[in-house]
Amino acid sequence: NYVRNTVFEPSNRSISKALPHYPIPIFIITQLAVDLRHQGQGLGRISLKLALENLCEINKKMPAYLVVIDCLNNDVQKFYESFGFQELCEHH
């Protein structure tokens, strides 16, 4: 386990206005992946659902304001956007 210190400037003004001032407690999902041989079977959706359910439980004892996804490419970003996630900032 590790803790990563992430600093970002939200490009979405409506989201950034709703957040408290830095530091903001967040949850980060860095690499939730499905093996290429098993993609297209809904396993990514199921994995994301289980991860978010676990974070909801953790949030009861250790509150956070956001779930930040570290997207590796545009396809991954589109996957998360299909579940309502919004881009906060561009990360290069």
C-alpha cells in the first residue's frame, strides 16, 4: 500500500467551486483493468461497481470528496465517462 500526493487544478469550474480548499481528501483508482482475453464480458463494470461499493464503506470512517481515476488512455477515459465520471483536468 502507498499514498500518493496528487495536486491538480480542476478545469471544471462548477466542480472546483464545490470543493473545499487544498488539501482535499480523495480516493484514487489507478489501475482497474480487465485482461484483453476477458474484455467485453462486463467484468470492468462489475469491478468498478465493487470498487465503488468498497470506497463507500471506507468513506463512512475516512471521508473523501472525490474519486479520482488515473486514466492511461482515451479508451479508458471513455469507459469511466460512460458511468458518469467527469474530467477534472488534463494530465500529461
